[in-house]
Amino acid sequence: MKLGLSIFGRGSSSVMPPPRARLTLGDDDRPIYAIGDVHGCLDALRRLEAKIVADAATIEGRKLIVMLGDYVDRGPESAGVIDHLLEEAPAGFDRICLAGNHEQLMLDVLEGRAGLDRWRALGSDATLASYGIDSERLLHLGSSSAEVGAMIGETVPAAHLAFLRDLPVLLSTRLHIFVHAGLRPNMPVAEQSDRSLMTLRLAPSDATQLPDRYIVHGHTPVARVAMQNRRINVDTGACFTGRLSALRIWRGGGRVLST
């Protein structure tokens, strides 16, 4: 008898993933370009990066790109997006990639903490196809979550697995907090779980309760980059609309760039 969780069942174990890093930048005057959810849209990411490079051409010194998570699923080139993010950032730029809920779920499947059925509901078929894996064949194997994760892991490059494991969940600067999903109102940042930071859904009326910070996030698609109650949502639904967006933050001002 095989032990483990069925890929058709609830598909999650009681084993929690290791906590993710939370980064802090001090007084950093670099322009920051925060990019919303990519979801396998490699061409859009390349085109947006070209716009960012052009926008920054007249700004001296180094610049920073902050990726807000959700690089995989739904779009056609998840593996290619991770390959791209593992490469050097454009000349003159540094890059920090944060974890989104889609990366966490992909990692949970690969490490046997979640079943394939949960991941499929969020668009895993496109991700698996980008690695040359037939998801329908996996579904018919009837193996445990750990076995299915191991099968997928035989195809996913070790560098991609390390990328998924090593993503920090939050970046804090003097005036901004960058995170995939957002922050819970009325709760200190240090007390908010990684899961909440990657999966939270906020109503437009929810305020941050951080009078000295703006929260820059993605996760919930909007028609255009929007700011409300000191929250700035940069997810313009690239995998649905073809529009991938970035917010430039520099010297107290902001500018939106989109494909």
C-alpha cells in the first residue's frame, strides 16, 4: 500500500514550508521599478524591461527592479520566465524577486506538500507544458503527492527549484513595503505570516494602517495601476490582457510603464 496524499484529494500536508526571508533596504535613493504579476508572459516581460531601460537612460547611478511575484502559471513560458530572472538584470540595474502564491504552490507540489489538483486550479498545466511535462499523464498515475512532486522535479532544473526556495517574501524601504499580496490591516508586519503576505485579498477600502509607508503589491488584477488608501496595485493581468505594468518610484514621485 502506498502512503502519502492522493493527487486527487485535498493535496496538502501538515508540513509547513520553511519561512522566507524578509529584506530591508536603508536610505536608498535609487529609482525602483516594481513589476506586477508576469504569469509566464516572457515576451511582455522583455518588452517592459526595454521600456524600463529607456526610461532610466537619463538617470545616473544604479537602479533597482523589484519583481512582485507570480512568475509562473497561466501564461505559456513559465520556465522561460524563470530562466530570464536567473540571468543578470539589464545593465545598470539590480533585481530583487519576491515570492508569490503561485511560486509557493509550485514549490509545495515539487516538495510533496501539496497535490497536483490544487496547482491545476491555478494554471499549472501551462507551467508543466513549458517544461515539456504532460499534466494529463501525471493525473492518471494515481501516485502520492510526494511521488508526483518527485516526477516533476526530475524535469525542473535544480536552478529553478533553488530559485523557488530562495525567494524572499517582503522588501521594506524607508517609505515603501513591497510584497506580493498585501498586508493585513491592524496587525504589525512582523506578525503577518508568509502565507498571508502571498495570498491575502484586500477590499479597495482596506487601509494599510501604516501612515509612514506605501504598500506596493500585485496578486489581484486591476484594469490599471491603482493607488488607494496608501496601497498601490501593480498587477494589470498580463496573462489575461497582455498588459504587464511597472511602477517607477523615485524621489517622492511615481510613473507607470506598461506594455
